[in-house]
Amino acid sequence: MSTLGGISVIFDLDGTLVDSEPNYYEAGRQTLAEYGVPDFTWTDHEGYVGISTRETVADWKRRYGLRAPVEELLAVKNRHYLELARTSARAYPEMRKFVELLAGAGVPLAVASGSSTEAIEAILSRTGLDAHLRTVVSADEVARGKPAPDVFLEAARRLGADPADCVVLEDAAPGAAAAYAAGMRCIAIPYVAAQADAPEFATAGLLLRGGQGEFTARAAYAWLVRAARMTQPDARDRTGRPSVPDARDRTRR
């Protein structure tokens, strides 16, 4: 057992562990341009942050009236993305420190992402995070993507962890909703600052409105230490969910 008791930590990948959204935007822009949609903007892309790649291209097909099958669109976007990810994926420095702190403490770790398994593995290999993050779940492996809880529940199953003992790190509202639906606590680091007031983020145990600029490994670790104390049966609320360490954390600025 780790020094944090029974806590397990599950990371979202894109926008949480790594600054990959610019690459996803560029891959999407290139893909849509190939299919006759030349004006896909960053603002358009922001609406898909936190949604799986498969569900994103399925929405494109409906929204833009594309004739190509979803599987074809998915393959083209993944090809463009992997070309970018293999040369330019970058882990957030404080997130890397956090992963290393947790690994050093023996905390079970996983990645649960809306990206394809191939994309997840390429990014983890490129950044060197694969040394610590060996349990990986893609939304392609479960029935429903975020905001459904499936990907997080599968990560907990593979870790052999009770969902109530898991803490999720997420940058997007659908991911925060998925963590809550899974019965897990959440550290929310909004990638899109304007979305920090989304109701889904109100369920997070720790909300860092300033995003990655506000996140520090040591502060997050200290919060996690407090969270570990709340995994005990007498610290759970009447619904069976763990309490948050400190209600003030929910609105921290």
C-alpha cells in the first residue's frame, strides 16, 4: 500500500497531462479541409475539448453534412494527429512532477482518455511518461465516452481500485461530469478558462480556475494527502461518496 493509503489517481491525457489541444485542433482543421470544410476555427475546436475523437468526428459528419463514414474520418484525423504528436507532444512540467511524486509514493496510476490507444501510447512514449503510466484506457475500448463514466470505471477496474478511492485529474467539463458519475473525486484544471464556471466543474473537489498556470505538484499532492484521509468509511457522506477535503477548495482561485 502506498503512503497515501488506498488512493489511486486517474489522469485525463489531452489538456491535462500534455498540451496537446493545439495538435488536435490542427489535425481537425486539416481533416475537415480535406473534406471541403475550410473554415474550422479554434473557437469551433474548443467546443469539442473533453469529447472523444470518435464522438467528435461523428458530430462533424452531422454538422457539416459529410458523406464519408465515421471510421474514415476517424482514421484520417488520427493519422494527422499522430504525425504531430510524435514530434511535438509536450508534458506540462508541474504535471510531470506530480506524476513522479505519486509514482515515488507508490500510488496506483492510470490514464483514461478520449483519444485512441495508439495516440495515447505515442504521447506517453514521446514525453517519457510511459515510465510511470502503464495502465491506459481509451474511450474506444468502452461503450460510451465522457461525460459517461465508462472510461474511468474501466481504469479503476484495471487498477483493482474502488471507484470511491480514485481521484481524477481533468481539464474539461465532460470529464469532470464523468468523474462525478463514476463516484470519484476530481481535481479540475480547466483548459478553457471561460468554462471554469460550467456546472460540471462545481462537482470537483478541487477547482483550479487558473488552469495549468495555477497548478503545482506539491499543492496537489498536499490536497491528495487530505483526500486520502477521507477514504475511510466514517468520512463518507450519506450517499456513500467520499467527502471533499475542504469545502473551500471547490472555489479556490
